[in-house]
Amino acid sequence: MDSTQPPPLLPSTPANSIPNYLLPLLEILLGFSALSRSTPLNLFAVALGTYWLFALTINKPQGGEWTHVYTQGCRLMSVVLKIVSARWLMKASDFERRGKEKGEKDGKEEDGKNKRRWWGYLWDAFEIGSMSSRGIGWNFQIRNLPPAPSPTTPRLQFAVTQLFSAAFNILLVDISYLFLRQFSPITSHPILPLTSQPLLLALFNAWLIYLQARWTMSALLSVLAAITVPLHIYPPSAFPPLFGSFANAYTVKRFWAHTWHQMMRTLATPYTSFLVRTLGLDSTKKSTYWVKAEDTRLIFGGMRRRC
């Protein structure tokens, strides 16, 4: 496929990329299919995403192109997994906002309520598909999130704090990048084998690479919080830290199944819960907890190998 031409909606040959609009389109379809419980819409979204996954899989990327295809494939597969679970493994009540009472009235005129419902429905679909990776504020919110800021936190003060946090995280990314350019054999020139560096330095460099992902994602979340909270789109409590404490990263129990890999748990929870229900396991037992943790590991181990 000519890399200068945007790929079509459906590829006729192995694809080395996906259209720029495909992921946003699938996220919108995710939101609408979750709210409407429409089986045809869900099947269309799953088929479209699966078709492009197949096109990426049969492509044989070379050199740096592999990283690009890998990243796109992982993002695409995560959306497809969400679309499947939203319709077939989760309940309609999971896609209601927390604290919402049935028959809730706002005391306004009927036309105004209908208008708000229409815009509210569109916003809900957008939020479920694009912005609620952890389900914050929804009934499908994952458990054991890091402590969130108080809803009474002054919005401007919160925004300023988030901007400083974003700047600090970006600074850490830059410092680590300079360090890796100097001391990592695979990111500095000339490129050398991994075995050319001492073991402790290799482990430290690998740790830094993962921390770069953490710092980058945290900075992006802080910028989003600094913009949306002062505009009263979200309250401060909608932005708990994206990652748990470092202590949770180095224990078998908490690394996968507690606060560290939050967005991975968002994807895996419907599937692990389905497995527990199918096997008839007691969800209160410790052994069931470990079944769910291992199932999560298997799901994402396979996902990282195949996407």
C-alpha cells in the first residue's frame, strides 16, 4: 500500500497502517452501541475493527515500521475488546452514571429536558468511547483506584497544581531521554547489542523506558484535568492519579490486579468476571481473586504478542 495515500475504509491488501479516522470512529461506535444496546451496530463495529486487525497482522513490517504497527494494533485491539464486552459481557446498568436515580427530575421545562437529554446522550457516548478508560463516575468504574482529589477542591488551584505536575513529568521524560541517549546501547549511536552494557545498567535503562511511558501518560492526564476542571466539564474528583504508588508495582498481587495497570483492568474485568460466572466460582474466595489476576495476565500477554 502506498504510504502517501490514506488507506481506505477496508483494506484489500495487507496494511502497514490504519486510517486516522478509524480509532475515533470505533470509539464513537463503542459509546453508541454500549448505550443503545444495538446488536447490529455492535457487530458492525466488531467486524470493522477485526478486519483491520487481520490486515495489520498479515502485514510484515520492517525496521522502525514494526513499532508503528505494534502500537496501532494494540490500540485497535483494545477498542475491539471493549466493544465486545460492552454489548455481550456487561449490563445496560453499567453504562449509567453513579448516583443517578430512576425518574430523577431537574425541575425544568420539558423542552429543555429533551434538549439536554439529546446533547447528554451524545456526550455520554463520546465519554464512554473516548474518555472513560477507567469508568470514573460510571457504574463500570474499576475498583481500587488511587485516592481522588476532593470534589470541594478549588478548581483554579487544582488546575495550577496539574499544570505544575505536567511540567514536572515532561521534565523527567526529557532527563531520562538524555540519559538513555548517553548510556543505552540501543538508543545511542552507534547501536550496540544489549549485552554490551552491565546487567545493572541494562535493568536501570529498562526501568527508565517504562517510567517514560508513566510520566508521559500522567502529563497528558494532568493537561486534560487542567483544561476541563476550570471549565466545569469535570470535577477535580474525576482525576485520580493514573498510576498507583510505586510500592504496588513491585508486588505480584498488586501489580496486575490492583492500582498499577488500571486501564488494563478496565479491559480485562468483563472477561474475567464472565469466566468466574461461567466456572461458578465464589467471588469472595481468595482463590477466585488469583484466577481473575491470572486471566488478566493471559489476556494481555496474548494481546501484546499478537497485536
